[in-house]
Amino acid sequence: MKAEFVVACATTCPLIALAFCYIYPLLVDFSQINKTHCHVYNFLPSVSATISYNPLTSFFWFMLILIHTPFRFILAKYLHDFYKKQFSHKIPEDYVPFAYKTDYLKLTTVRKQIFFAYQINKVEIIGLFILSMFTSNSNYDMHKLGFCTYLISASVFKMLVLSIESRLKIEKLPNCYDVRKKLAIAFALSFISAICLFTIHNSNCVYYVYSFFGLSEIILILSNITFHYWTINLMRKIYM
């Protein structure tokens, strides 16, 4: 299966789902979709609110996430194999001369990071699937579990990938470190902003706070999708 097709399916489906789930409710019922317990004016809802707006948005979101899920697993495997190939050179493990001790430790460390990154990547995909299967209206506890799993695993995955790709950059091997670092920073800032804004929204009814929380979620999702999309630049080196 061509890497370009895999990446396209893995990233385009959630983009289409996100666009539809925001545009449709805002066009047909702007007031209702932006209504909260605070009863203050807002111009943008949260992601969870748009997904669970009605059966159509819930079904549309879930179906596209369902379609994209196998491609995400394939993409995760592609990335894992690429990293393994870059660090496939061997240093004798039975006897490591002192001169190569540092290189040996660095190599074993990065190989562990590659393994854990692959596992965490799969956990992120499962988390996204759970939060999509259970909307905040149908089963809030499961939706919350999936959402937290998705956010935590996506954050850990980015840290591991940046560590691996920083090593690739040092070794002058194919990498996307500089771009992915910027995307990871955008993800982290939007994550922190979302937590702060959600806390303020629940404790104080302030105009537009809920909307900026929703905007932070959008930036978080887009930065995460783009982070995965950049895998295509690595895939071209071995699969295309």
C-alpha cells in the first residue's frame, strides 16, 4: 500500500469530520450549539459539543474516524519501521569497548524510545476511537476516558518522537525535527490553554471563554493531525 495513500486517509478523514461537525451545527442552530450552563454569548462550541450535537454529526464523526483508524495503525507501523531502519547498525553487546560505551548506551536508549513510541502511538489511536464511539451525551465517563487517553498518549508520543528525531538530526539522517518541534509546541500551548480556559469556564461565567476553549481544541487537533502528516516526508525515503 502506497505511503501517500495511507497518510492521506489517516489525516484527511479527521479533517473532514472536524469541518463538518463544526460547520453544520453553526449554520443550522448557532444559538443552541453555543449554549452552556453560563448562559453567556459564545461564537464557537467545543469539539465534544459539535460531535454530540445530533445523531447525524455523531454518526458522521464516528464513521470517518472508523475509516481512518486502520490507516493510522499502518502509518504507525511505517514510522516504527523507518526509525528501526535508521538505527539498525549494531554494536557488539557482549563486549563493548570503553571507547564505544557512550555510543552503545545512546543506541540502546533510542531503540527503547522507538519501541515505546510505537506502543504509545497505538494507545493514542485507541483513545481517539473510544472518545468517538462514546459521545459526551451518550456515555460521558467513557468519552472522558477516551479523551484523556488520547491527550496524554499524544503528548507522550510527541516527546518520544522529538527525542528520536533530534538524534536523527545529529546523525544527519532523514528527519522532520524542526517542523515537528514547532507543531509539538503548538500542541502543548493549545493543550495548556484548553485546560486553563475549561477551568475558568466551569468556575466563572465569562464571555467568550468557552469559545476560546473550543478554538484551543481545534488548534490542538490540527497540530496533532499535521504532526502525523509530516511522516510522509520520512516515508518517501523508504516506501516511495
